[in-house]
Amino acid sequence: MRTTPIHPPARRFLVLAAALLTTAASLAACADPVAPGAQKVDPKDLGGSKVLPVAFDTSANQKRPAAALRPDIAAELPADVRASGRLVIGSGGAGGGIPPLAFTADDNRTPIGVEVDIAHLVADVLGLKPEVETTSWENLFIGVDSGKYQVAISNVGVSEERKEKYDFAAYRLGLHAFEAKKGSGLTVRGPADISGKKVAVGSGTLQEAILLRWNAENQKAGRAPAQLVYYQGATEYYLALDSGRIDLYLGPNPTATYHVVTAGKTQIVGTVSSSYPIPGKVGVLTKKGNGLVKPISDAINAAIADGSYAKVLQRWGLTAEAVPASEVNPAGLPKPAATK
């Protein structure tokens, strides 16, 4: 699941993060009050959800939720991994990273974010020391292939094509979010809602593939397709939204949520599964058949059971993407249709 970088914050600060509960088509509500002194965000800006106050801690000394050690699950690890006492994790937080997924702390060196927290939970349960190394998107896969990284935890969407080469332990839902300018009055629940609209999207992304599919559905139904618009980076997308040159921007839900609550100029008007029309999943990726995927999946389930998993998603505003259980190699994004 490719994403568009956003520059990380420079210092610790308080923002409001979304508590978006579970569907790809709509955003449901939580009832927690807004913390005193925090910026208040209209719940409508987050697709009709209410918001939880979350302190995005950008310091290098993170106070992460911890999971309980499970020796029975640790015993499932391959003997060489157990003997090494460490878990080497590739993360896409290089070059500043992408908050709130994986980005660089105030020291410009330490990786932090929801993906880093998930890595620590897995390591906690397995009794291993997590060693998170940041790299580019492309080098995540090269690193796993070469054995440099035992796993990659970096918002990697499960796909049928990737499953031919890698194993996945699912840990989040994959959601994309439609952002519109505040007060646009737009709502996106399906293909008809983007008919005739100008929609910005990243080239070559899963989001683009969904819009192309929706355009095909619109044309088949006799509706005008959306006009897809491409820019070089997040800043350009948001300037275009603000000026009215585009109607919508489709990007990953975590970065959309972060942008809505920190910039205050846009709102989420709909979400869609990253693997539309099936539920998308994000997974811990490891080399196929190396014996790591089951203990990692079991470790995620242990963290779900002891409550530490929910605390991690809540602290980064991603409650909407919680899974009830981790699955090994769940159904993923279908392969592209073969061309003749």
C-alpha cells in the first residue's frame, strides 16, 4: 500500500486524532470528550465520527503500550531467531517518514509511529529485542528478500500477487479516505458519488486502481466518469483542494486523518477498502515459508487479547482500522485481470 509522504512535526504537541470505527463505507462514533486545551475539531470533519484527544508524542523517548511476554508463543519461533534474541524489522520511515505510520522523532534519528509500536508489541510477546531500521519502500522488499530484515512492518497491503512470494500476518484494516475542502457538502459512498468530479490521486497507487475501477462502473451505468488529477506531492494536492481546482483527494486513511486534524482545512467525506471490493488488510510481511508468520500472528492476537493493541491504535488515532483477530495470509487484493 503506497502512501504519499507528509512532513513530520518538529516538536511534541497535542492534536486531536480520529476514533473512527469500523466500516469502509462509513465512519461511526466514539463518545470521549475533548481534552482541555486541545484544538477542537468538528466531528463532521472526520466523516461523522467523534474524536478522541490524542497526544502525538514526537519525542525519542516513547512511552509505548507494552504487551505481555508469552513464552508459549515464543516457543513457536524458529530456533535461530529465538537464539538471536532479536527481531530485525524494516520500516518505511526513511527521509522523515509518514506520520502517524512511521516517522522520525525530534532527534531526527529515532523511528516512531503506529508501525513502530506494533513492532514493539510483537517483540514484547515473543521476548525479542526489536531493531527497527528505516528504509525506502522499494528496499523493504529487497531487504526481506536478502534476509537483511526478518520482517517488514510498513503499511504493506496484503495482495494475492504478493502472497506468492511473502507471508502476511494481518494487523490492521486497509482503508483509503476521500478528503474534501471543509463545507463542500460532498459525501462519497460509492462510484456514483465521484461521477463528474475532479479527484486527485497518486499515480500507480492502489487508490488510483480503485478510482479506475469506479470510473469503469460509472461508464457502464451511463454516468460521467471522474476526472483523475495527478500532482507530485501532498502539498500540491492540498493546495489544489483549498483553491477549488479539485473536488476530492483519495489517499491512505491514516495520513488523511492526520492531515484533517492538524491542518484544519479539509474533512473526510468517505472511506473505501484498499482492496475494493473485498476488505483490505495490512500485514506484517516476511519471506514465505521461513517459519515466522504464525508466531507473529499469534503475538498480534495476544496483544489484541491483553488490550495493548487497542491502546496503540487509539494513541495514533487509528481505531477505525482495528482488526478483531490477526489472520495468516488472508484474502488480499485480487490480481489484475489478464490482458489478451
